[in-house]
Amino acid sequence: MNKYRLSSNAFERESEDEKILPKKVFFVSIEGNITEKQYLQGISKYRDELGIDALVNVQVLERRDSDTNSAPSQVIDLLEEYLELRKLDEDSIIREIPISLITKYGETTIKQFIEDASKIDESTRSSINTELTNIGYDLEYRKYLKKVGGDSDEFCILIDRDKQSHPETNMTDCISHCKAEGYACYVTNPCFEFWLLLHFSNVIEEYADKLGTIKDNKKVSKAHTYVSNELSKKAHHGKKIHDFETTYLPRIDDAIAHAKAFPSGVDDLVDNIGCNIWKLIEKMREFDPKETTE
């Protein structure tokens, strides 16, 4: 596995840099690279409409589209890569750069590249960029992540139960690790699409005779499991969320109410249908910036 997984594309990074730096950030490492990311970015974009203070935000820890490492332990690994980065001060970030590059270009040049690459000649700058790209090291994204952190931040993972892919021992081990390290662990059983389905349906009533089918969540076509197919029929989208503002934003409170009919304790979610991601939204709503003002 590549040592460096944290990575974001330039367009997203530019738009993030324009935002007000929050006082509290929920950093979330996610399993899926599309649906979960788009949903949480929708929460971030429309937090005012959701009754969430502008000074609190959710930050999805991003990775390359080609990075499909999504087992629960790998979701934790990405979070812990960020936490290691967070420990570094601006001067010591050079310690992340492979010694081979420092030897090749010189420590002074590499430090200048980190501080302000525009002051290095174009040829050298391009060569260093190419070599960092080849090893998956996204300097600008890592610098951005260091900038947005604060003392009251929370660190979270979001994983599916997905019993077809994740053995129970993997889930319980990851949950135990999160508890030991103080990470919030958000679980959707059987999958993230179940949480999305709750936006459109009081599932416990509408699917009362299909709860076993939901729990098994078997493939019903090449593109869909049972749950994702039910969601697709109601939300009219596949993996990609086309219009969060219209499709999900007005239904979030309904989804929270529907989710509360199911188990939401993280240990309970290993074996039972349900989800606890609604607790993240409620935590964000509860944040009072005055409490962090000295």
C-alpha cells in the first residue's frame, strides 16, 4: 500500500481555501470514495440551512480516486495518517519527504519548495512535483489540512457493516480500536445507502416484512444490492448524488427521525440494521462557538 494516501484534486482544494476557517472540525475518514463524500460535502455546504454554526464543519479526508482501499482497518489507517501529519509543525514537515529527494535536490531547495515553490526555478519545481506525484505525496492538500485544525476537533471514521465483505471480527476490532483511541465510529448497517433510504422512507414501517432482506442486502443486479436498488428507485440516482440541495437537504430531519427507530449504539450496529451517522449531524448542530471563546 502507498505510504501517502491523503490527496485532493486542485479544484476542490481551491474552493476549500476560500472558506472561513472553522473553530471545530469533524475530520471523517470514509469507506466509499463517491456517495459518502458527496453527502458529507453537502452537509458542509448547507450547514447554515441545517442549523449548524458557520464555525463548525465536517472535513472529509480525501484520497485518490484510484485508492480503493476501503476495509474498516484501512479507513482507520487514513485517519491515522492525518493524525501523524497533524503532529508535525511547519518546519518539521520536511521529515515526511523521502530522504532520496532531499539528497538529490538538497535540503535548502526542498525547504524552499515546501514554503514557496514559486521561488524555485521552473525546471526544478516541475521535477520535484513529478517525483512527489509519483509517490502519491500531495503537498498542497497536506498543508491545507494542517491549516484547518483546532484544539476542539473530533476525529471520526464512517464504515459500512457490509457483512458480505467485512467479517464480524474486523468490525469489532476496529470499533475497539476507535474506542481506545477516542475516535468517533459511525456505522451504517448494512450500507451507507440504508441511511440515504431513510431520507425517503420510514423504513421500519414500509419495509416491515423486508427487514431480513435489507440486512442480507444481496446483489440484485450488476449495479445494485437490494438497498441501493430501493434507494435508486426513490432518489433517482446511482453512486453519484446529483443534487444534494433538492434530493437530501429537505429530508434530513425525516431521516434522523426514521433512523432513531433502529439501534444506534456502535456495538449494536455490528449485528443489527441501523445507523448512527445522524449523531454526527446532531453533534454539529449542538456546537456553540461561544463555549470555545476565551
